Amino acid sequence: QVQLAESGGGLVQPGGSLRLSCAASGSRFTIYSMGWIRQAPGKQRELVANMPIGGSTNYADSVKGRFTISRDNAKNMVYLQMNSLEPEDTAVYYCNAAAREGSEGLIRVYWGQGTQVTVSS
């Protein structure tokens, strides 16, 4: 099983920045994409950013120009640099990954437990 663990959330004032981190762990797994999804109370989940391996990154229109996703393959880490934060960015941010365990398994989607980001003055 692939396990994801997020960190880096917290309280920040509007205009501030946060950097979220996600560590992936498991045995003999291959990741095909990694990304970040957020969910605010009472709202639908929103894909914030996604990074297919070997492909182009994708961002939600609401975060383009402010958020940057990056990945360190050697460390099995993915990051989300969040700048110019707005109150509307307040949500629980989840790391997600599409991965396969072994060589013949199905590609499955894995989720971290989430980290809270609160933007408020």
C-alpha cells in the first residue's frame, strides 16, 4: 500500500505564503501522477494542481500564477508552494497520487489525511 503524509499547513494572513509537503512511502510502487486536492467545509473537492509523470502540470484557474507544484523523485516528495494566499484558499489540502504496486497491479488513487490551511486576518 502506498501511504501519503502531508505537512506544512497552518494559519496565515492574506497575501502570505505556505509550503505544503507530501511524503510518499511504500514498497515497489510506481507513481504516475501526484497532485493536490482541497476541500473546504460544505464545498466540493477541488483539484488544485496535478503533475503527471512525464507530462505537463495542471492548475486550477483559481490558483494559477500563485501556486506551484513540484516533486522530488529521489525523496518521493511532492510540494505545493502557495503564494499570495487568499481567504478563499482556506481548506483542507490533500496530497493524492495515482500509483501501481508491483509490476502487474492496477493503478489506484491514494490520498493523504490532509493538512489544514487557514487564510485569515
